[in-house]
Amino acid sequence: RGNDTSRRAVIFSSTISFYVLATAILAALINAGIINSPYWFSLSFMPALFAMSFELSYSVLRSAKLAHQLQISETELRESKQSMDLAMSAAELGLWKWDIVHDEIWSTDQGRALFGIAKTERVSFDRFLDSLHEDDREPVRLAIDKSLADGCNYEGEYRVVLPDQQIRWLSTRSRIEFSD
């Protein structure tokens, strides 16, 4: 990217320098009566116009190429997500990601269904704990706190109480990752 910017700066400054020099020479020739031409139209303007048009065309073509590559990447990402969703659904797996700083838990639709949580409902750590069986809440909270303090992964089993009061056993594995 830096190389491209440097190249453009050289082309632009060279074009401007050439245009100023050529215009000065042309003005001197017109003033001396050697050339009979209006000041606003000159052959020195044409190379500047060509150079700037070339750079603009290059930028437009490069933007079109990047847009096409972005479309391809989006298509591949969508297909990959569909494959992952199909595999998780078949295996009855759910994925969760907990942003501890903002206390927000993102989950796949399958993950929400396993806990009986609506797709539109905001999920916090307390909401997660509330979905657990009363006898499992404190042990799970303590185990997760220990994993966070030690930076260790968490594995456990617990019961989830669904909205219709059915009880579902879940096995979970979590990986702790810290960032800035």
C-alpha cells in the first residue's frame, strides 16, 4: 500500500511539474508571437490529462477487482457458515462466546435452543446461570471463576431447566482466551 501511494505521489508531482514548465514555455512562445494559440488550450495540458486519467482509471479498475474479490470471499464465508451450521445441528452442538468485559454472550441458534433461550433475548452470565438447575448454579459459577483465574479450560456437566420445566443434561467444554 505504501509503494502504491509513493508511486502515485511521484506521478502526480511529476505531472504537475511538467505541466507548469510546459505552460510557462508555451506562454513565453505565445507572448513572443511564435505560436498563435489561446492560453487555456495547450498541448502541455494533454500529458497531464492523460497521466491523471490513467491514475484514475487504474484506481477504478483496482476498486472493481477488490469488490469482486470481496464478493467471492463473502460467498465462501456464507457457504462455510452453512456447512458449520449443518454439522452443529446434526451433532446437536451449540457454540457460545462470552465477552466478559461487556457481560454479553453470543450464541448460535442451536446453542440458544439447548438452553431454551429465545433468539432475540440478550444473554448475560447471570441469565446463563438462571437457566441452570438450582443445585448446579453455584458449582458451575465457582468452576468458571476458577478457570478464569487460572486461565485454564473448563469442562463440566450440568442440568438446564427449560421454560416448560423439562430438565436437560448438557456437557460443556470451554476455552479461555484473553485479549486486550
